[in-house]
Amino acid sequence: MTERPTTTSVITRLSPAKINLFLHITGKRADGYHNLQTVFRLLNWGDYLHFTLVDDAAFSIIDKTLDADKLCHQLLTLSGADTITSSINDNLIFKAASALLAFAIQANKLPQQLAQIQITLDKHLPMGAGLGGGSSNAATTLLVLNEIWQLDVNQNELIKIGASIGADVPIFIFGKDAIAMGIGEELTAIDLPAQQYLVLTPNAHVSTAQLFTHPQLQRDIAPLSIATIQSQSNEYVQHLNSPYQNVFSPLVTSLAPAVDEALHYLQGLESQALGTARMTGSGSAVFLPLDTSVTTDKALLATWIAGAPCAGYLVSNL
């Protein structure tokens, strides 16, 4: 009798970058975190995650009280992320998978068998750039494993799981441009015009923890209502007009000369691009919104990228 050959399936997903069109801190919370207000924009640029499952390799769940981390080690292997963390347990992809399993165990949603999966990370986004790379990887992992393992965890539950991993994870589960409040988990969809951006990624990194504890960080910006942010999109989409700003920008540009140089370079292009250059997140990436009048001039854009002081990318909203 001839054995049936083992078959494999591969699911590949874009793990997109995000930018913050503005970023405010409105106060410090009792739990030590900060309340934020921002508009997230998802991009058509990012990392790729490949989920390879062997169709015949199912792991039988005998003890449903099994520790989620141990179960995660039995179900997953991870490649392409070796240099990101010293231990796989600290990697956000593994943390996301473990948190999803822990939720499924607690909610009694764990099936009798789960597919064993090889996750391969094809990394393109620089770390510590304010583009949300690690958070996006975690969110993509939650979404795809929930699908593969048929755990039937709904979006709101996934967002709560994501928020426990990192403040930027929920937006990638939400999957669309949004106004964000709280620590980033209170999301309201916003409809924004299609846009192209020139993104620069200087080779610099300032610790987010250092920035949040910096004595000069502005933490008391007056909160804006969702209705105000929705109605005033012209004040922060193409240009960045007061009161909209990124509170981290003055600190990061003073602490990291490479970020200051990259932002200054983009500011020199503003009159041609008809947009306001700014930093995303807590840095170090900076971006310039491009008016449609320049997006068709490929030679001009190529010149801008070639003249940049660091790596540059022409990207669009997702």
C-alpha cells in the first residue's frame, strides 16, 4: 500500500506599517500608562509573515489546562526573528500566540487538535522606528492563528488580547485607519483620502521608556472630541496645523541628530510636496505627505529618495 504524501499549506500575509498623523498625550493614568490621542494610518508597506502548516501534523490536546507557553512551544517554530530578541519567549510573535492560546484555554475554546505551524518572518521594517513593526507582527499572528486554529475569537476579544501585548497592537487587528484614544485600544474608524508618503528611516533609536519619563515631555494637551478630530482632518492629513502635533518630535530630534537631519531634509521639500513633514510615533521614522501634483513625477521622487540622508521609501495608505 502506498503512503499518502504529506501536504503542506502556506498562508502569507502582509504585516503592515502604520504612521501617526499626529500624536498627543492628554494625561497620565493611575496605572502608570499615558492617555493618548492620535490618528493611525495603515500603509501598503511592511513585513511579511509566512505560516506553513503540515496538513497531517495535528497536535492532540489531551490536557486543556496545559500551560499556554508550553503548548505554544509544542505547536510553533519561528524563524527569521533570531536577532530581534535573545529569547523566543520575548518575541512579540510568540507572545501573541501564547496569549491567544491562554485566552482560548480560559474561554474553553480550545479544540481537540491544533495544527503545528512554522512561522517565518520576512522583516523589512526597521525596529524602533515608530512604524509599529513588532506590534503589527503580533496582530497578524493573532489574526492568522485564530483563523487556522478555528478558535472563533471575535475582533473585540482579539483587540483586548492585543492591548495586553502592546499599545499599538489593536490598530492592526482593527485593520483600518482610525482615531485612537486611551492607550491606543479605543478605536474609531475614520475615512481619509488616498495618500502617498515619502518615508525616511534614519539609523537612530531613542528608548520609548526614556521618552515617556523625560521631564520635558508634554503630557497635558487638551483632549479633543472624536467629532472634532473627524471634522478637522484638513488640519493634520496633508499639513500639520496647531493644535495638532507629535509631542515626541522635539525630544527625539534633540536626542537623535540623525532624526533631526532626516526631518530637516523633508522640511526642505515641503514647498514642492505641498505637505508638512513630521515624525511618526516616538520615532525614529519621519514622513512627508505628497500632493497628487508630485506623485506622478517619478523622476522627481527618485531624486528625492537618492538625495535623502538615509533610506527612503515611497509608500501609500493601505
